[in-house]
Amino acid sequence: MKRMYLRCLSILLLSFLTITAFAQKTITGTVVEASGPLPGVSVAIKGTTKATQTDGNGKFSISAAEGNILVFKSVGYTSKEITVGASATINVKLESSANSLDEVQVTTAFGIKKEKRALGYSTQEVSGKDLTIGQAPTIAQGLMGKVAGLQISQSGGGVEGGSSRIVVRGNTSLTGDNRALIIVDGVAINNDPANVNGNNTSSVAANTGADVSSNNDWGTGMNFINQDDIESITVLKGPAAAALYGARGGNGVILITRKKGSNRPGLGIDYNYSYRHTNPYELQNFQNEYGQGGVASMLTADNSKMFPVNAAGQRYQIGNNYTSAGEYLSNSFGTVPYPNGKATDAYFSYPGSQSWGPRFDNLPILNYDGVLRPYSAQPDNWKAFFPDGSVVSHNVAISGGNDNATGRISYTRNDTKANILNSNIQSNVFNLGSTLKVSKKVSAEVTASYVNFTRLNAPTVGSGYLGGVIYSMPRDYNPYVDFDNTYGPNNSRKDVLTPSNFPAGSPAYPYSGSYLANQYWNINNNNTLFNRNGLTGGMKVMADLTDFLNVTAQGGVDNSNDVTTVKNYPTDVLGQANGAYKLAQAKNLSTNLQAFARLHKDNLFGKEINASLTAGVESYYRNDYVSSNRTDGSLVKPFVFALNNGSNPVPQPEETKYTKKINSAYSFLNLSYKNYLFLEATARNDWSSTLANGSNSYFYPATNLSYVFTDGIKGLQNSLPWLSFGKLKLSYAETGSDTDPYSIFNLLDVTTNNGQQAQSLPGTLKFEGVKPQKSRSFEAGINLGLFKNRLNIDLTGYTMKSFNQILDNPLALSSGFNNVKINTGSLGNTGFEFIISGSPIKTRDFSWDVSISGAHARTKVLALQDGIETLTLGTFFGGNGISQRVKVGENYGTLYGRDFTYYNGQKIVMRAEGTDGQPLQYTVNGKTYYAGTQWVKTADEVPIGNSQPMLTGGITNTFKYKAFSLYVLADAKIGGDTFFGSYAAGMGSGNLVETLKERDGGGLPLVYPDGTTSNSGVNFGGVFVTRDTQGNITSATPNNDVVNYQWYYQGTFSAWNHLGAPRSASVFKNSWMKLREVALTYQVPATLLQKTKFIQNLSLSLVGRDLFYIFTTIPKGLNPEGVNGIGNMQGIEYGSLPKTRSFGFTIRSSF
């Protein structure tokens, strides 16, 4: 490995030496259009591969000899050829062209450049400039709204440095990985979530969403690629476009091309500086009128009775001590209000974590540390956990070149103060890129990138960070005060459960049974540090053996070493002796070797047909290894973090291995007729190590056809002068995919029990006869250029069927296994995409360019195993929570949960029952009242929504006026349902404004058990029903009961799994449109820069990102983009981050 990188580095250094050794006559100049300088123009010497392009001011520099012909090309303009003479300066003006689409080239499979007119399938390219213009935190976020059919979701709603899920045209696998393949300069990188806990990140749970519980989110592999080093990104959308990448490319491919330097004027130094200030600006709409509590407010309307009073006459809160709560209620009211049970029997309430308590009065209340503090609201207590953040980035690059070599070396430093408490990020990235013409017939490319990345305390996704803090935080909770004087030596916590540690008469610690046991202290003192050292690189050698035969050989490696250390304080948040140390290491290595030969011949059969045939072989290898160990028991010596410092013997280390290899052979044939009819046929065969002999070979062909009918039909453009360009495209493809390692043979699971090694059978029965999953797709579309290409339209429709799904199907428990892995089931995908772009206004000083893109994708379950009605993909909140299942005939992404039941269109209710099975009731002044109402829910989970959107898309506008340009991007998602667990928790705990109506006197008249009254009652509506012995409804009676408001809010929304609330009440149609990026840029005129003698380019951009939602269809304060994880189980939110926006600026300069 080291030898290969030394060779790569040697070639790179040689290329820089060659730059000076081959200095020739330098031609400089400026390319302009009608409105001013024209950047990005290709300047090439005709008949050679020597080329450069103009910079941001339209300037270029290239080495050429007298008599050489320079060819100037730019999309949307007529090409121009100029012969080099005695002058070393050439200035050129390009005119708008009606045939610009003819000249567009795009990157396709294996980095091969092809004219877009020749492609019979859909691709889309995003330039490095468009990627970085909005200061996106990650590459995935930089692609949002810019590529039709690309669905991108952010873990946790967009945590800084967090993971993203990139899916092209919907899911093709029921339970497997559906994410796109990422290729960087020909190297397939590992884009799995970075490992931290010693769990195999390649498992189904990590990549497919079967587990959506709390996991630290350290980001995915794409996050470690520096955006300033990217030249362009090409998205290969359909299987026909990605077929040459085999099984790994079946879900689409993201091709990333990094910069490799160019021949340019000046010193060749670029420096970019950017600063971004991030601001969490909105969480849910919290109420600030009522504080901690739960049970007492169900029993009295008298605010003064809701506090117990000690012998000194001081008020204090009950907290989570249920026994003392019951005793208090009994003593306060004389008798237990409900003869057959207390309120806590009906609702397993957490009063220490809810806001159903007394109204704030700012009068003193005794805290558990013996200090009297005002009983008052803390409206900004959530902000303690979400401070403002910032991102500072420095990027410096040195590049240059001549006719024989180009090179670029860069360094980037990023410092991120995240919006998550105590969770900062630092990264250092070195990037090398070089091309070298070894001889007339041999050339080479070398790329390498090294990253050092460090992050402290990445947030947990799902039920951890926010779920455990914000939505379980009563409105009087002060995280800064809980409580400063409880710290012992070395900032350790005092034992808060021991009364003698506090003044006599102090109440019990109120949060011992809740998440709120001083999370602020916990987050600041119990730390997990993640460090990655990664190296990605590749080398490509190309040789023209003859004028009709060339060969290419390339190899690449993606190698990362992750180390995670967990250090927990010697005392926990309750002050109990504890402490822990954990060390985990993950080593990930991927290699890719490839060689192919290309035969090509033009002007066959009367100069009408061009043909090429390419054949090659490829070998892909991946090896992941994870090991971890931890202390057992509390730390013996405080603050000594070593594995042998636990009070118990060191446990056996945990290890996970993942090894996979795919060998491949492929070929593709390209034919063109008169440059308007193009045919491509491809074939590939993979041999996978994860399938058994006899089943591990799978073949898939593909073909595509492109017909430029504006060239093929003579006289068409004369008849239709407004039609500048027209192309029909058609493609068919088959793809296959394998499974994860160790999925076909029955192996024993090795674990430890009390320090001893143990072995057990896995829960899934493996089957050696598993075959590859297959997909067949068909795509058709049309490209149109209208009005001299001032308006361009790209329409595509597709259909795909994926069958032989590799699934874990349920087995009878009597078999000794839970599931069996076999081929069964199929999915069907249909959809369409559109891209409409144009230039409505184009004058000398002002231009307006606009692009609108959108996509509709629908995935339907066509078949499952015989006898299997539904298959569960994942669950959340346990048996009474929510799940995602697939069922034949339903759309993929269906959410299941318990729902309301109905009789003749009315919801069915019942009276809450006590410990004796009879309705809870109480008597006041001789009149009996029913205490509570509950919903009658469905016995089983039923469909309550579907996460698939109807439409996704984006609108980009670019306005230019002289030296100023304004870039505006808005993107949108229409349709698709989301279960918002944060809303359920906020409503069920009384923390949201929406729970105030009845408490503020806007309810129905209610008599409380102690005889007090207030307008705080609620009537559920609906009907009571009676049933016969078979369960059939025989009669219904309207519900007229008026009960305490808590019965409604807790019974309808509470998120915790033991309550079994109707989850449909927290499912919302999740449509939104967002102002994603705004950038105002000033390009310093070249005339001013020329006076400096050394500044070649200078621009300043003011940038706003994620500014606001133009509209949403969900309750105020929820994050529409909040999702739990990046797996297949989408449409579920809980504990997502606040809405966050950022403002910043970028300075770009060249010397």
C-alpha cells in the first residue's frame, strides 16, 4: 500500500517539475460575450488534448506555437477557431448559438466523456461552483433541489456534519440498501455511517433502517470529501446509465470529479475563505404558563393545593416519587379520590418530566438542594442545548500546467462550532490531483486525498438527545441551575439520592426517574471523541497503442481508520459511583482495480457510421474490521481511563469482520449514424463472494438509443424555426445485486456471558441457494431546445421491476428460528422527471437564468412470500408505537400504528377503568362523576400513512447585473406522511401552547374530586358501544362525559410506548417549500484587478442558507425534514433538531 502511494506521489511531483521543464510560448487573452467576460470557456489546441478554460473574469492562458489553431467552446455559444500568430495576446468574442445542446459533454461510467446528444438515458451534472455557492455543510446537502429525481434526507433534520440518505428514483430493494453508489475519481468509496459503537455499519440495521433507535451520528463517507476540491458531480440516474458499475450501481451512481489543475496565468494560487454563522431559530411552540407536575392537577382546580408543604411551611414539588405522590394526595384530600384506584393507575405519568403542574406565580419554592427559587417559567431553557454555531473554512490551492502536465495541491481547514452543545468539529484535508503526458501515446492521472477529522459528542438520532431532554423538560426546568451547588470535587456530582447531602427538610430529587437527571451536566462531562484518518486515491494510465486502439488501467483505494473513545465521569448524573471507559476502532479498506481496451473507427461505410467497442475487467474488494472493549463496573481510580480500571474484570473484546469481493467482466458497443442516431449496448457479468458457487454469477445487459430528430429530419428546423434542438431517448437495462457477507451459511454467534465466551444459533436460518436480486427497467424521454435554446425542456419517464428480493421471511417458532433468508417478493417503480431551464432576459448588462426541476416516484409492493401478508421493516416506540411494513398491493413506505375505531363515522370511546375493572369515578356533594375517557383503539396496527412524496423538486434563479449576481434556490416536497413523535411527546407532556385551551378556562365546566370547579373540562365526543358475545356492536350511546383535560392530551398523543395512544393523531401530511440558498456575489472587475499586477480574480459573496420555509403543512415548530436515520424506514421523526438557518460570506481569490 505504501509503495503504491509513494509511486503516486512521485508522479505528482514529476508533473510539477515537468511544468517548468517544458515552458513554451504562452498565449493569454480574454473571452467575452455581449454582456461581458465569459467564464468557463474551453480553450483547446485543435487536434491535440491540450486545453484550458477561462477563469471568472474570462481570462485564459495556454502554451501554443505559431500556426496552432485555438478552439473556443462554451455551452450556448457558437464555437470559434483562431490561428496563433506572432502576437501573444488573443481576445475573443463568442456569439449566442442555437445549437448549444449539441456541444454539451457529460461524464459517464468510468469517467468517460460523451456528448449529451449521444446518450439514450438520463444524467444530470452539477458544477463545483453550483455545489459550493450556498455554503452547504455536506455534499449531499449541496445537491438538494438541484437534481431531478434525487431524494435526499438528513439524519435528525440536518445536524451539522450528520449523515444523509441519497436515493435515486426510489427504493428498489424491500430490505436491502437503496442508497446510490459514490464514485470519486474512479474509486468507489465507503459511504456507510461512520462506526462508533463497534457495530457493523454495513449491517441491515445501519443501512436499511431496521433499527431507528438512538445512535450517534458521525456522518457518512461523503462528508469527508472537501467540496472546494470538486470540479463537478454527475448523477447517473437509471440502471441503463449505471449498468457498467454492476451490482453496486443498481441504485444509481454519483460521480465526483476532483480538480487536477490547468494551464493558467499568474502564480497559480487560489485562496478561499468562508464564514458561516448558524442559528437554531425555531423549535416547537412551548407554553410558559404551567410547570412541572401531573397527578395533582387532575384532582383539584386550586393552584395552591397542587404543592405539598413541609413543616416549615415551604412549598416543594413532588417529582417522580410515586409513593410520596400517592401519600400526599391521600393526606391532602382526606381520602384517595378514586375509591378503586389513583390517577397513576390509569396513566403511568411522569410528573417530574411533564408540565401539567401549577400555574407559574413567581413565588418561592423549595428545591431539592435546599435553596428557595421563584416558581417561574424558563422560556429559553431549550436553547441551553442548542447554542448558536459557526463554521470557518480556509482553502488554499496551488495549481498550474502546460501542454505536458497539470497539477494541483490543496489544503483545507474547517473549524465547526456545532449547534449541539459540546459537539465541535475540526478537519484537515490535503488533496492532490495531477495529469501527466508521459509520451506522445501514454498519459496518466493521479489523485490522492488525506483527511483528519475529529468530532466530540455527535448527537444521537431518534429517542436520545432531544427526545430525552427537550420534550421531557417541564417549563420551569433550568438546566443551568440543576444545580450549580450540587457539584463535588473535580466537578463530579453529589449523590442527589442521599438526603444527608442537602439541608434538612429538602424535598427528594425530582428527576431520578426521568431523562432530566441533569442532562446539561451529563452532556458537558461524559464525552465521546471520534477521530478518523482517511486516505483515498487512485491512478489511471492511458495508452494509445494505435490510432484505433487505446487501453486504460486504473486502480484506487479508500482506506479509513476510525478510533472512538468514551470517557464517563467517576460519578453519574445522580452522583452515584460509576464512570466508564470504552475504546473502539474501525478499519475500513476498499480497493478497485480495472483495465479496459477500446477499439474505435470513424467513417465506416461511406463516412456515415462511427463505431467503438470497449471490453474490460474489474475487481472490487472490501474489508472492514471493528473491535471494541470497555471497563466493567465503576472506575476504581477516578479519572484514570484505562480498560483495566474497572471494578470488575476486563470483559472479552467484541469484534466484527466484513469481507466482500466482486470480480467482473464487461463490454459496451457504441454506434453512431451521421451524428444524429446513436446506439449503445452494454453487457456485464459479476461474480460475488457473498453468494454460493453456482449462484454467484449474474449477467445483465443494457441498451440505449438516442435520436436527434432535428438533424435527422431534413427541413424540420426550417418548418419549425422555433425548434432549435430535439432528441428522443430510449433505454432498457437489467441489473443484479447480491447480499451482505455471511448471509448464506449458518454460523454461530459468539458472545460473552459473565466474562465467559458463549455461542448460539442466529435467529435467521441461512439458505445457500439464495440467488442475486434482479431488476429490469425501461426509460423513455425527450429533450427540446426552443427559441435558439433560450428555453430547454428535458422530460423522462421510467418503469422498473425488482424481483428475486433477498428477504428474511418469518418462520414458525417451532423451527428454532425466527426467519429464513430466501429469494421472494418484488417491487415496481414508476415515475417521471422534468427539467425546464431558460434565459427569459439576456441583455448587455442584465441576464436572468431560471431552472425548474421536479420528479414523481412511486414504489409499489408487487409480491411477497406465499402466505405472508405483511413484512415489518422496522419499529419505533415498541409494540404500542409505530412501524413500517410492506404489504402486497400497497405503496412502499406505509406507516402502521394503532388508530381510532369508528361506528357509523363516529369515534368509539370508553370510560377509564380502575384496578377492579370498573369505571373510575368520584362523588362530590352526592353526585357521581366519571373520572376519565379513553379512546378505543384498533386491536392491531393498521395503515395510518405513507412516507412517499408525490413530487419533489427545486427552482433556481440566477440574476446578473454587471459585476453583481444573485443566486436563489428554493426546493420543495409535496405529499408524503410523517409521524412526528416530538409533537406527540410535546402534546402528551403538556409542554406545547396547543395544550393550554382548557387550562386557561376555555374548556367545559368541570367538578374536580375535591369539589373545586373550573372551565377546564373536555368532552371527547364519539360514542360508547355495547357488544354481544361475539364482539359485534349492538348499540351506541353518545358520549356526554366531561373529564379533565389530561385524559385527552395524554390519551391522544403521549409518545411513550406503554400508553398505546392512537398514533394516527400524530401523523401529518408533510408538504413544504423552503428557501434553501441565497447568494449575492460581487465579481471585482478585471480592469481594477489589472492594476494590482498579481490578483487574477477576486469575488465576495454574501450567503444565506436554509433561511425559512415558504410554507409547510405540519404544526408550527416541527422540523419538516427531521427523520430518524438514513435507512429505508423513512417518515418517522422523534427528537429532531430545531430549524436552523445560517448567514455567512465567502471570499474567493486567485493570484
